[in-house]
Amino acid sequence: MVNLLLAWTLTIVFLPFPTTLVAATDNGGLVKVLYIGTMAMSSALLTWLCRG
């Protein structure tokens, strides 16, 4: 449970990086994948935490 909480917290701490990239670039494909991937990982970990 602690490892899941730490992983979820890491996604929250990392989220400003892809957000800044989306705002600063022309929204290339890799940037979108990074942002959506971060959000998806955060949501998946939170779901896993709620069920565990």
C-alpha cells in the first residue's frame, strides 16, 4: 500500500513537467502521450488504492 501511495504521489509531483511542455510546445504527439500517460497512470494508481 505504501509503494502504491508513493507511486501515485510521484505522478502528482511529475505532472507539472508534461503540463509545461504542452503549454510551451506545438503539442507534438510525444508531448500528448507523456501528458495523457501521466494522467492515466495517476488515475490507475488511485483506482488501485481505492480497491486495495
